[in-house]
Amino acid sequence: MKLTYYGHASFGVEVGGKHLLFDPFITPNDKAKHIDIKQIKADYILVTHGHGDHIADVVAIAEHTGATVIGTPEVLNWLKKKGDLKHTHEMNFGSADFEFGRVSFVPATHSSGLPDGSYGGNPGGYVIASAGGNFYFAGDTALTMDMQLIPHYAKVDFAVLPIGGNYTMDAKDAVKASDFIGCNKIVGVHYDTFSVITIDKEQAKTLFRMAEKELLLPDIGESIDL
Ligand code: NI
Ligand code: MN
């Protein structure tokens, strides 16, 4: 699987010939000014929750690509009022089959209000199980025992976890999460975008190395094979 990082908690994964894009927050991100959202390919856009730093570019990219947007009914109904979303697939906690594989929307310990204060339903993460590989994106979440259920959905090849602290897990919590998930290859996201989530990247990598795990921190715009 090829993963491309777009900054903050936004990334794309190519799986089964389809482009999956998660939580696009690119144009408002000063650190991602070199990313042109018109160049981003997306067949599906998966949204974990309603916070502005996860949905900012959903409508623009969906209009441009015609991608199917996956998310909670509350978040999708709000986004539909902001633009012309032609294809949506609403999910709550549960699993559904798509042409590229099986998607399980799983709980996150966080909140999910929309930018204007509207109710956004519950926040979650996604487990993707496909013929081309399996992975988990936790979304914004604290460390939670629920992560012990991830192996029930799939034996994941890698997991994308927030490591910035303050609003989510930090690197120390993410090491424990990786035990729960049963995966030692972690891509760290949700750090350095804002001053309160600034981290020491080398220190975070060392924490993982000491636990005989790998923390990958791709540059914004970089693609890695996983
Ligand atoms: Ni959030
Ligand atoms: Mn966030």
C-alpha cells in the first residue's frame, strides 16, 4: 500500500487500485502550503469526526474528484449543506463492504462538534481490510481499551495514530496503543500543526525504538510504501 501524507491528520492510501483520502485539512494548514489540493486523487474521502481540522477541504476535493464521502450521518448532512456532494455513504459504528474492501467505523474517545456548533454525532476511526492489505486510522482519540478490539476486525499491516498530545494521545500513549492494536509499524500524525501539539520527533521515535516498534513520520507531501 502507498501512503501519502498531506499534513496534520490528512493522508491518502492507495489500496486495490482505489485512492482513499482521510480527513483533508490542507488549505488552512500553513505547513502544507506546497500541497495543491487539485492534484490530490480521491475515489473515497473518509471523515473521522466533525472538527474543522479534519473536514476543511472535504467539500472542495469531493466536488473536484467526484469522490464518495464516508462519515457519520450528522457530519455528512452538515457537509451537504456546504457544497455539492454527489456521492455519500453514511456509517455509524459498524462495518460495510466497498469495492476496495471492508470498512469498519470504530469508536474514538474524543468529541465531534461541527465548526458552527452543530451536533456531529460520535467521533471514530477506521479499520480498512482489503485484498491489498489492512490498516487502522484511529482519528483523534485518547488511548482507550477499545483499541484491543482492532485485531478482531483485521490484522493490520500498519496503523496511523495521533501523537501530538493535548487533544489526543501523545507518543507514549501511542506506544501502548500499538500493543493493543497488535501492530508495531505506526505512522504518527496530528502533531506540530499548532503550538500546543509541537513534539520532539526524535524523542518520539526513540520511545518507539525502545519498545522495538517503528514510528514513521513522513514529510508533508512524501509518499511511503507500507
Ligand atoms: Ni478533533
Ligand atoms: Mn484534530
